[in-house]
Amino acid sequence: MTIIVAVISAACFVQLSFAVGTSGSHAHLFSNEVSNISFPNGFMWGYASAAYQVEGGWDADGKGESIWDYDAHNHANWFPAGQNGDVACDAYHKTEEDVGLLVHQGVNTYRFSIAWSRVLPTGRIDNINQAGIDYYKDLIKRLKENNIEPLVTMHHWDNPRAIEDDGGFLNASVFIPAFVDYATLLFEQFGDDVKWWITFNEPKQICGGGYDYGGFSPQTLSSGRGGYICAHNLLKAHAKVYRVYDEKYRTKQNGKISMVIDESWNEPASNSSADIEASERVNLMTYGWFAHPIVYGDYPEIMRTRIDKRSAQQGLSESRLPVFTEEEKSELKGSYDYLSVNMYTTVLAAATQDFPIDQISYGADISVNTYQPDDWERTAADWFRVVPWGARHLVRWIAQTYGDKKGIIVTENGYTDNGEVLDDLDTRGRFHKMYLSNLNDVIYKDGVNLIGYMAWSLMNDVEWYAGWLTNLGHYHVDFNSENRTRTAKASASYYKHIVTTNCLLDSCVPTTKKINL
Ligand SMILES: *[C@@H]1O[C@H](CO)[C@@H](O)[C@H](O)[C@H]1NC(C)=O
Ligand SMILES: *[C@@H]1O[C@H](CO)[C@@H](O)[C@H](O)[C@H]1NC(C)=O
Ligand SMILES: *[C@@H]1O[C@H](CO)[C@@H](O)[C@H](O)[C@H]1NC(C)=O
Ligand SMILES: *[C@@H]1O[C@H](CO)[C@@H](O)[C@H](O)[C@H]1NC(C)=O
């Protein structure tokens, strides 16, 4: 999940004009009524995870170094002492046990990521690590044997270090072909069993946190430029992979591909037209930065106009936002088989004057004042307030802006605390209940084709540079034990109830509705 980077990205917007207010007229939107209508039949219920956060075995059996391994070993002070992914939850050695937990929980889907450097230690196709392939084959086989559908992320932030040495996402001529080769290998090796693919997880965090405003590896930062270049290359790589699947694998394997985009919902701070416009602008320049290209073939018009204009005013001969060729646009357009969103919180968006022109940054390109009222319920992370209604507004906006015919999946959602609380029914349990009640309203009151929900996460893990100081798991992990012992929290049994009954309460009104794939 995105805990740390979201701090950074939130900070990026708020640093110039942070405001603390009261929730005012938004207060009434908090509702404690929980929907008692069953979720649709066939709803995808699962957990999400990422390789670096759970696997460990960072150099086991021929795995190559990733950029996160590199940071853990060369910038140890960027992590809490000793809290990195070298061993993590040791999931690399606990496939049987962890699939057992998923079976116990009754989920029908498991979202996990493949570590690129585990199957291709240098990131290049000329050096395949069979032990890495075998590890994922075994995981997928055990999931399928238990009727758990794999939902597989190809890239959850962990570039092979060797790819980064050549510029990573900033180097199109290296990155794009290497990623296409890697994805093709995954289709070849796993595509008969994997029907749900994700190319990239949270591109805004990869590009903003990694190459623009900072907060995540590789921290090769260039404010107001690096993020856009990274995103441009990432989008082109995504589109190429999608087209390779169309050409060579779709008929035979019949799977679905998308990109996972994260978003904090930006609610208009008031009903003034200026605030409504500001809210729409920031939603388009965050979620839409990636959703617009894969749905419509290009960046949102507002993003093009604003960055072109500011670049010109800054005396630059070219826009800081790169331009797609016509061929790239047609490859991008429609390069998704479902939509998805990782969601945690909501902010209010208020109109403000454009930031001074000498500020070259992503935040200044957007120029909005975002904030969270003081009286919104806090979690262990500063930026993360509990705002259940935001979940409904966000998914409804995605459906209205990008369509829902192909289905929408919430690919991450969860509650953060210090990770040590086992009796978390009133915190984490209530969080899932209230967010899911709003998502249930999206389905039945707004008529949106929401088809699945992945809780973050099955177990406590390595939250990137935050180590395990904050965590979101339904299982506690004893990081002090060699065994990395997993212990169920109260939220685990509540989530099990939800996924096995389709119901948030003790009993629900049955439904004949089925998810529409
Ligand atoms: C990309 O990588 C290649 C191979 O290492 C190198 O020759 C080239 O200069 C790099 N380009 C950029 C933009 O970094
Ligand atoms: C905006 O208007 C709607 C509909 O009239 C109302 O429900 C909502 O509370 C208003 N929001 C604010 C922030 O005033
Ligand atoms: C290791 O963890 C497993 C699963 O949680 C547990 O059954 C086992 O007893 C643990 N072993 C030790 C030595 O703690
Ligand atoms: C569901 O909720 C409605 C309205 O709150 C209520 O009238 C109904 O009795 C409830 N049904 C069940 C089965 O809980």
C-alpha cells in the first residue's frame, strides 16, 4: 500500500497553503447506517499484497537485487532500524502456510505481485531464474487448487537494480523493451492459469515518489519533470504489453489486463463553482493522469493545457508534459479490460490562486488547496483520516468519468495502526464495514458495476520506508520471531464473515444480482 508516499504526495499539495478547518456541511455525510443488502453473487473478495512487502528471500535461489534491496543495503537509515524487506514476512518460504490462511479466510481472489528481479535477476530476458519461476508456479498452483483466483501485479515498485542503473523509468529505450520482454515471459509461463493481470501498481507513486517529489525508491528526483517523463514511459510500456497480449495470448488465454491507480478522493470544499472546478481538476490530474490515457488515449485536456501554459510562462521551449504520437495514442486508447482503484482516504479541495510561476512542480501545476478538517477521525498516519463516504464518491466519479461497463475493482483498501492491536474490531473492523457499506451503496443506489474488493492486507508487512511501525494486516506478524508467526486479529474473523456471507451484518436481504464481467 501507499502509506509513506501518500504522505509525501499529500505534503506536496498542502505545503503552501495547509488549512485546518471543521467539517462543516460535510459532517452529515458521515452515516452510521450499514447497508443490509447482500453483495452481488460472484463478487470478487480478496486480499492484496506486494512482493517486496512480504516475500523476503531478497537474494534467495538466484534472485537479483531490486531498487528496494539496494536502498535497504545502501541507505539503511531510510528505514527504521532493521525493518526492511530482506526477510519481511518470509512469505518466500511460507507458501503453504499463507495459502492456508487465505483458504481459512474464505476469499476467492488473491492479489500478489511478481518480483521482476526474482524471475529476471538483471531485468533482462537473457537471464531467466528458473527457481523464481518455480516459486510463483507453486503459489499459483496452490491458489487454483483451492479455487482462489490469482490477480497478479507485474510491477509493484521493485525495479531490478540493473534496469535502474540504466535510468529506470526515465530511459524509454531501456525500460520499455525490457518490461515488454518481462511481461511476455509472464504470459508464457503463467498465462494459462492467470486470468487477471495488472501491469503497474500505483504509477503516480512510482513516478512522483521515485522521480519527482520523492518519498520512494529510487529517489532520482527532478521536480515537475521526472514524474511526467516516468509516467509517459510507463504508459507506453503498459500499452505495448496490452497489445502483445491482444496479438499473441488473448485468444488462447482469455485473461484481463489493467493498471492499478490509487486515489485519495478530492471532495469540493464547498458548493462554489470554483471549488467544484478545483476538485475536478485535481481528480483529473491525479487519477486521470493515468486513467485518461488508457481509456481515451491521451492525458486529460486540463492537464495538457495547464502544464503547456506554465511551461511556456517558465520560458521553456517544450512542455514539461511529453506528447504522445498518434500511434501511441491508438495503442493506449482502450488498453484496459477493467478499471481499478486503491483507496484509503479523502481530502477537501478548495480553489486557490495559481502557485507562483517560478515553482516548477507537480503540485504547482495542479495549484489546489487540499486539506482534511481537524475533526475527521485519525489513524496512525498523518495523512490518513477515516472517511467512508469518500469511497462512494470516488467510485461513482470513476464510473461517471471513465465508464463502468468493464467493471471496477477496489484493488486496495485498509486501515492503519501500529500493527500491534489484536482486538481491532472497533477500528479496522469498523473501517471495512463502513467503507464497504458505502461501496454497497455505490452498487445498489448508484448502479455502478463494482465487481470486487481486495483488503490491504492479509498480514502485517514491510510498509516501505516505514518498516513495520504502522500496519494494516488482518494477521499480526511477529517480526521478532524467526518463524515470523502469524496471529489472527479480530478483524480477520469479521472479514471472513463478510467474504463468506456477502453480508456486512449478521444477516442480509438476499440478492439475485450477479457481478457483470
Ligand atoms: C539509456 O540507456 C542506454 C544504455 O545504457 C544509454 O546509452 C542511454 O544514454 C540512456 N538514455 C538515457 C536517456 O538515460
Ligand atoms: C452541496 O450541495 C448539496 C446538494 O444541494 C448538499 O447536499 C451538500 O451538503 C452541499 N455541500 C456543501 C459542502 O455545502
Ligand atoms: C511457526 O508458525 C506456525 C504457523 O503460525 C505455527 O504453527 C508454529 O507453531 C510456529 N513455530 C514456532 C517454533 O513458533
Ligand atoms: C434491512 O434494512 C431495512 C431498512 O433498514 C429493514 O427494513 C429490513 O428489515 C432489514 N432486513 C433485514 C433482513 O435485516
